Amino acid sequence: MTSPADLSLVGREFSPEEAQFNDLIAEDSRIEPRDWMPDAYRKTLIRQISQHAHSEIIGMQPESNWISRAPSLKRKAILIAKVQDEAGHGLYLYSAAQTLGISREEMTDQLLEGKAKYSSIFNYTTPTWADMGSIGWLVDGAAIANQVPLCRASYGPYGRAMVRICKEESFHQRQGFEILLELMQGTEEQRRMAQESVNRWYWPALMMFGPPDDESPNSTQSMAWKIKRFSNDELRQRFVGMLVPQAEVLGVTLPDPNLKWNEEKQAYDMSEIDWDEFHEVIAGRGPANAERMRRRREAHENGAWVREAAAAYARKQAA
Amino acid sequence: MSDEHDIDPHGEVSVDRIRLADEYAGESARHGAVASTDVAEYAMRLGDDALVLAQHLGDWISRAPELEEDVALGNIALDLIGHARSLLHYAGTDTGRSEDDLAYFRDEPDFRNAWLFEQPNGDFAHTIARGLVASVYLVELYAALTESTDLTLAAIAAKSAKEVDYHRDHAIQWTVRLAGGTEESRRRMIVGIGDTWPYVEELFRDDELVERLAAQGVAVLPSSLRAGFDAMIADVFAEAKLELPTGRHAYIAAGGGRQGKHTEHLGPLLAEMQVLARAHPGASW
């Protein structure tokens, strides 16, 4: 008999539904919206998918800050396409979460009331154009490392949404890398702008993988359910392994004097992450938490009359 | 699920959404066609219209009434930047300037857009009213310009015509929806139309340049587009139960954008758009 995917079931008999759920998970099949699933599995997915959707939506803000000032028309077009993709990702993810029995309005309210989280990376600000490069290269790079395994997540609608999202994120990462490459091959001022931006974003990007494995409370169950496939620390290591050669190509220095390949451990040694900073930003005391929420509420409130008009018009047409 | 296993988590990436190589519609990119001074001036008028409107629309992204509109307005902005790039690239061939030289290193009196395009976003109804006028005009313009004897302009027009057709659908649907939605949305739509209408007239004004170019079959006489514009607007307004502005709103703005005279809205828009490029003259991005 396979061990139960739902860890609360360890050591007791399964119902037929529970057995079927366990079997689907064990054989790496997808769970679909109409399949039975444990409540906790459903709740975990709703929390994770909606947080991801909210992150896409809030994540539009630090980049949209530079749409009006993009320094060439080509860059302006690429940046608009990227921010627009993020809105699209938010839309697919809200749709995936809706298959679990929650409405988009409920999720939006949870965000606006501060009850739902979004990735704390988007509470950092973008003072220079080079931050468009760092967000693409480091933040989207970390997102890809986190998200590619999610393409195999056991819940079908989520896994399928992630396949599409990951393809677009790859493009985003490439454009970020190109922005930095162009800057590093430019004037001294541009090179300084790029390096300072990498210094700003490197550590927050590493924090995106979440707390170290021994302090990550939800990970074990999520891995048993095959929502999550690799631990936070494993993913962080992989990501750093990807960055090191790319940083060499760019000619930027990763801001960690202790970063070194350890042959014996087959992993990178690195400095301790400043988890106090991470917890401060999560607690709402990051550089732009208040501004991000204010702007989202403002857009929502300013748009209320438009949404009401569309709903009223649709009702009249249906009547 | 083998397809997902093939995605390399180490960030091997491909660029399939936009080719990063410059994409210009039109013959000038393929055959190195060079615009005459007259044609360059004409292309600059059209390119500036598209650029200035795109710059305004970009401000909606992350602030739209719903996510679907962040996507839709972003799409329209993106199309317009594409048109602007093709047109300004061609305009620049006359004087050896690039699209970015023209976009970022000209001052306000050198911009040739009509006043409509520089009017502020206002609320969503104002943006829709401005978008309605712009797109109905541009559909007429590009349809006619596909027949231009200038092959570059004809090719740019053919590509742009399909895109502005979508912009027009978007504007018409929202005009009808806002006019027929709630009392509040109808009131706002009427205000938006009233505030936009003074800028209609300038779009259809002929001058010596377009008369010279139209005589050669290169340009479209703006005045020749008015009947098509009026007919389409009449249809939309009939469906939306709206009326053309009268009284105070029948006011016609002086215009003069084609000669470099602008309203007070253009300067701040350009200052913001150009600030970074101008701080690093000669830099590549």
C-alpha cells in the first residue's frame, strides 16, 4: 500500500475517496476540479494560487513605474508587453483558483483588506531604469526556478496555468538580462546604475524562495501532496548556480563576498540571509507596502462605477 | 506530462513573444526607402499622433477599472507604439535621424500631433471618448492610405489598419456599455464626449502639405475622411442613444498641432517621456 498523501491520514484506514485521491497523487496523475480532494488540500491550493495571482497584480506596479520613462521606444514596447503579461497571468491564476470554489471578488477583497498575502519582493522600489533589468533577471529568474516545478503540480488547472506562465516568464527573464547587458556595455554611469541595481535586488531575490527548510512550516505537507516538488533551500541553490555564470557574462558582481563553490558539498557556500529584513517586509514595513496597497485600492475604487456600468448593461441585455 | 519536464529550470530561455530585432512595417526597412522632406513631415504627423496617444494609454496599465482593461489598454498602447516606430523610422530617413532621436530629442514645438491625442486620460469615460474619436478617424485614414503611391506608407497603413479596427471595436463597445449602463456611467460618458468633441475638427483640416502630397497620391486629404467618420459616429451614437454635443460643447478648439502649436498637456507628457533618454545623450539602451 502506498503511504497516504494526506499526512493527517497516517496510521488510519482510508475511505474509498481518500484512497482514490492518494492513488492519483502516487501515480503522478492530475487532480481535477470535480475530483474529491481533502479540505486542507483545497485550502492550501486556494491560498497558494491566489497569493500567486495577487503577486502578479501587485508586481505590475514597480515596473509600470518606468513605462512612461522607458529610454527607447523598443524598450517601452517590451516593458508594456511584459506588464501586460503579468495582468494576463493574474487572470489565468484567478481562474484556476475559481475552479476550487472561490470567486474573483472574494479573492480581490481578501487582497484589498490585507487578509491575503502577495510576494514581498514587490514591496521594494524601482529608483532607476536598471531595476527593470534586475527585476527581469533576478526576480523573474527566481520566480522561474520556483515555478517550473509547479508545472507538475498535482492540481490540473494550476499545473496547466503554470506551463503557460513559465513560457512567458522565460521571455521576461531574457529581456531583463538584455537590459543589464546593454547597460554593462554602455557608459560608466550606465554600468554603475546596473551594478547598484543588482546590489539592491540580489538578496531580496534569494529571499523569494522562502525561509530555510528547517523553518518552513507548510513545506512537508505540500511536498507530500506534490504541489511543491523541491525544498526552498534546494531551489535557492539551483538559482544561485544559474546566476553565477550569467553574472560573469554580464560583468556584474553578485554582492556576496562569501559566495563560493564548495566541491565537497557540491553546493555554493553563501553568506547568511538577513531574515530580519524578510520578516520586516512581510510584516508590512518594507519600502513600499503602503504605496502598493494604496494604489491597488485606488484603482479598484476608481473603477467601481465602470464595473457597475458593465454589469448593469449586461443585465439589461439579458433581460 | 513530459512537456513540462522539458522546461529547464536553470533558466534556458527563448524569446518567442516579441522578436527583439527591430520590427518595422513597410518598405523603408526592407529596401532602405528614403522619405522626401514632405513625406517625412507627413509621416511625423501620423507617427506623433500614435506616439502621444500610446504614452497616455501607458498610464492606465496597473490602474485600469478591471484586469481585462489593463490588458486591453496595454494592447492598444502597444499597437500604437508599433505604428509610431514604423512612421518615425521612415520620417527620420529624410534627415538621418532614428525613431528615438525623433521621439526623445525633439522639443514640444517640433511635435506634429493633433490636439486630440495630447488630451489627458481623465476618467475612464474620457479615455474611451478620446479613443472612439481617434480610432474611428484612424480606421478611415489607414483604409485610404493603403492605396498610397508611397509603398512604405501603404505598407504601414495596411498593417495598422487591422489593429485600429480592434481599437475601434473596443471604444465602441465601451461607449455603448457606459452610455447604457448606470445613470452615473451615462452622465460620465456624456461629459467625456463633450470634453473631447472640440478636438474633432482639427483632424479633418487640409493644409498645403497634405494638398501637395494628395495631388501625388501619397497622402490622404483629411477632409475626405470626414463623411466616413460622421457616418460611423452617427451609428454608434444611435445605438448608444447619445447626441452630438451642442451649445457650450459645440465649441471648436483652435488646433495647430500640425504646425507645432500645442495645448498645455503636451509639455509635461514629453518631459516625463524624455527625461531618462536626455539625461544620457548618446547612450544605448
